[in-house]
Amino acid sequence: MASCADPDARAHILGDHRLAAAFATPSGRWQLRCWATETHFYQPEAQLWQDDEAGVCVIHGLVWRMRDDGAELLDAAAVASLLARPGDRLPADVGGEYAIARLYRDGSLTAFSDQAGLHQLFRGAAGQPVLSNRASLVAACLGDEAPDPAAQAWLAAIGYRVGTATAFASVSQIGQGSRLIIDAAGAREQGDPLRALGLGSLRGWSAAHVDDLERGIAQACAAIGLGIPGEGPVDLPITGGKDSRVILALCLSMGLRDRLRLFTRGYEGHPDVITSRLIAEALGLPHRREPPHGSDEPAFWTSERFFGKLAAQAWQTDAMVGGWDLILGQSTGRETLVSGHMGEVLKAYSKKALPEGPLDPVSMVRLQAPFDPMGVLLPDARAALESELRKQMAEARAAGALEADLPDLFYYRNRLPNWLGAIRAIKSFERQPVVPLGAPALLGLAFRLLPEERARELLHYQIIERAAPELLPLPFALQSWHAALGEDVPRPAPILPAPGAPPVFGNWQFSLNHNASIRAALAALIDGAPDLTLWTSVDRAVLLDRLRTRRFDMFDAISLLGIVIAFLHEAGLAVPMRLGEERGCEEQAIALSELAELPKVDGYLDAVVEEEDLLRFDGWAFCAAWPGAQPAIEIRVGGQVLAVAAASNDRPDLIPHGMGDGRHGFSIAVARDLLRPLVDDCGQVEVMLTPFEGDYEIARRVVRP
């Protein structure tokens, strides 16, 4: 790559091994800069191969090749030998998640990612000979960090990017299934990823595909073998869905039953947790539940924590993905995880019925999630996004895709490389994943099926039937096997949420609803930055109105958290936080409390209800300046917080008093056992109700626990 000032400042890891070198060729001089860490699969030096007579090869991720006895791990030297001459390609039996750059002695360079594009690579958009797996490093080398409004608009529309535009107008992502070639003729990309999917060939499941399926199962098992350490216990994530069930079936087929330790992340009563326990009991396997985000308690974040973490993500990901998933790396590691990701490619991502006639771009996206759910895009920006989608859809139709293929192709071509790929760009340094369902032969089968066969989850059924048929009759969370698979296929009743269980979705993200100070601080930031490129895509006035009046559901929050990432990045508020640094993002958090006056929350305590083991405090709370919020309320005794809950209960009696739709009631339960140690000499305790992140009370009551 070209040289740039202080490249170490752009690296998002503190590598175990750093290398700066120059490589002279007949075509010119290349500058090489590498930061490597020890991973589950490779020592740092195994990820870089350099030979003065033959060139350079750099790999990132995991590269393996099938052998008779399983998968063989390929290091940079082995990959270089497979790509010995310009124009060479990896054999068809090579799999994994990887990014590869091969520089030849003549000065030409070839770079590409795995088939799905899960490890991102970036280049100069105008053909400059610069390559990196970090977009901001390319922009810095080019001396042009101007933002790209198209990429920003996608974050606002759906929370992740579409296509190859990046947060920088000067930088382009190498396309999924494409190879970047830089030589004397310039820089160009080659490849036709749609052709590789076999859309124009004979479609539909037949006996001719059985060998491909068996080969795919063998490849998937080989990948699992790479990801399982030693001879000890194997922690395997399990949910109530079909992807993790397939991984479990493959593990059982490999004779790993006695080593498996199943675990599920989720709330008690969540269908995934219930289903996973049933599976473990049926198989006689141990199972544990891990609370989401480390705690079963609802997460209410302060504005400082909220902006601190999102500002760190904006820096680590170069604003390449929205903040809903909080893609944030804390440290480097040497662990691995067998993941069911990529299973969505083998089945229809959306089970919704298609409208009649040709799909238009917005309706196609809406089969999976709302398009611009908050309605904040300006007309020209919205039209540009629709045009980009329309072009992708036309390309797919020309390659032989059916209308029902289009939503699945959208997922494969955009969500995988631009959402899951953004996660991999950070999280793979903490725990290197193995994705067995991304085995080359299985990916090759996915789009040779008819769309309705994917919708029936035919490949999932076929794999489990071959690998561990005892799993077929065990129930799933919220779903079952499709009736069209046949009369002999078991259809266990779906597991539904337990009564009173927490909602399926929602945690810290809904701090947007429950902490009005976040809205106030964000509005103050937006007011102070009226000239950003972002406002050529997003209607600033509409966004400010949404912040004041709207209660955000999951899809609204995905949109808003995409805008927050784009805003923090362009406004220069991103906070550097390298993986491997000992300090956390809270120590570097942006102090926003002074940007806006703390919003005033009014409230009232209607009653204290005595129950056997607890006291319940019922009332209402409302923030008139930010009526879209449902403020969180705390129970405090002597400054100690004993409980917190959102004022989100339905209270129709509040509507005549100007409190929106009335959903501003609270009911906060406190265990008597928490209160009893705090009583005074009279056996009483004074309880104070305060707004979350507030230093004033809205009610006070003396109770006898």
C-alpha cells in the first residue's frame, strides 16, 4: 500500500507483531504495514509470508483445505504456494473466512475475500494502488477522508450499508466474489458473484444434488474439527432455531456427544432458553443459561455510557455499520467459537408472502425489515438508494433469478458482507469464529434450490436427517418444520414465551426511550453541527422532531442508532479505542451532560401495594419536553438504588392531562428482604423515587417492610 502519516494511529488493534517494510519490484515500490495478533489458528508470523524472489502473501482470518482425514489449516506460505503466479485461483475445496493479499515479484497484486465477503477489504475508489482491511487507513493514505453520503444514508435507512460504498467517498470495498488486481494496466476488479451462485442453471432439489450435500456435510464437519480445541469439553451455543440445531446435529455425527456442553444466552422464560433445555434433557447433555449482556436486569444506560460506547464503535468500525448490535471490541484473544451464522443463506431469510408482480426495491427490503422506518431520508437520497437496489435487482434477474430469489440475494449480497462482515472486522480479534454452514459445497447448493425449497428449510432438514435424525421431532422456538416437507416429517408444536417473560427484543438500545437526557444530548449535538454532509441525506428537522416526540420500536432504534454512528464519525466525535488497550471506552467517554440541561421529569406516586415478599410502588412519570420518552424511575434509599423500571405501563387516565397516549405509568417492585436491613429504630424506611440519571425526587414515602 502507499505510505501515510502515523499508520499506527489508525490500527484498531495493538498487535503482538508489527511489521513495516518496503518491497521493490520492476513496476514500483510497495510499502507494507502489518499488525498481527496470535489467534486460535495462527501465530502472528504464520499470517505473513515474504520472499525476496517470489513476493509477499498476507492472510487474515481462517483458511482451510479439505483432505481425506478432515481439514488442513493453510498459513500464508501455503496460500502463497497455491497462488504462485498471477491469475492463479484457490482450489474449489478451500474454505473458511479470510482476506488474502498476494503481491508478486513483478509488482502486480491480487486481493480477495472469502466467497461471502465476510472479511472486508478496501481500496482507493479511483483506482489508486492502496489496499487495507481498514477503510480509514486507505482514506488516510490517500489524504482524503471526506464522507460518502450514500453510505450514511443506508445506515439511516436500514442500519447497515448496501453495495461497496464506505464511510469515505475516496474508499471502496472490494465486492463480494470479486478479485482486486493491481498491475501495469491499473487497478480493477474481476469476478461475477451471481454467476458463481448458479442462478441460471437447472433449479430445484434432485438426486443429482445428493453428492453435493454429502460433500457439504463433510466440509462442515471438517470446519467444526478445526474450531474444537484439544480433547476437553466443547461449549456449543444453542438456540431454539434451526441453524444451531444443524450445528448440533453435525457435532453429534462427529462423535462429540460426550464432550458437548450446551449454553443459551437469554432471559428466563425466553423460548430459546426453554427449547434449549428440552433439547439438552432429551440428549442427556448439560445445559446452562447465560443472562443477556451478563445480567437479567433491564439495561438503562446513562448518556455518558451510551455515547461513549457508540463513539468507540464509530471509530473501531469506521462508521461502517449502525449501532444496534454495539459492535465493540474490548481485547484480543486466542479463543474460537463454532457459529451457526450463514445458515440464513441456506433458507429463505424472509418467510413473508411476496406481493403479486415484479418487486420494487422498497417492497423487496420490507419483506425483511422496514425501509427508512422513521421517515427521515430526504427525497433525493431515498431515490438514490432505490436506484442502487433497482440496479442490483436487474443484475440478479439477468443472471436467472426469480422474483422470490431477490430478497434472499439481497441478504446474501449486502447483509452478509456489510453487517456480519463489520462484526467480523472487530470481533474476530477477540474470538475467531468457525462457520460450518458457510462450507463451499453448501453455499453452492443454496441458490440451486428453488426459493420455495429454501423457504421450507429443505437443506436444514436434509442435513439433520443424515447427521442426527433423533433431533427432528424435538421442538423449536416459535416455529416447526414446514408442512410441505411431507406427511412423514414430524411437526412438533412450537415453544412459546412463558407467561410474564420479558420481551423477545430489547435491552440497552431502548435507553433511547427511557432516558430523556440521551435525546436531549443528541439534539444538542445535532443543533451544534448544522453543516455536515449527513444532512444532505437525512432531514435534520424531521430527525429532531422524531427525537422529541417519537417512541422508538426496534426498527426505529436500528435507524436512529445508524444515524448516531454516522453523525459521531463525521462530527469528529469518534473515540479511539484499540483492542488490546487496558483502558475501556467509559474512561474515554464524551462528557455530554453539559451540552443540554437535564430534562425535567414530573411524576406522582399513587400507591404502595403490599404483597407477600415485596412492596410495589405504582404511579406515573412524564417528561413534557421529550414526550416520546418513557422515563426510567429508580427506587432509592439513602442514595442506594434498589430497583429501576420504565414508566411504560398503559394509563388511559393520563391522556386528558396532555400526556400523549397515556403509556407513562410505572410499577416498581422491591423485595422486602432488600428493605429490612435499612429500617430505622422504628422499623420504618424512607423510600425516594427519582428519575434515572436524575438528582431530584418525584415522590417520597415512609414504608414498613
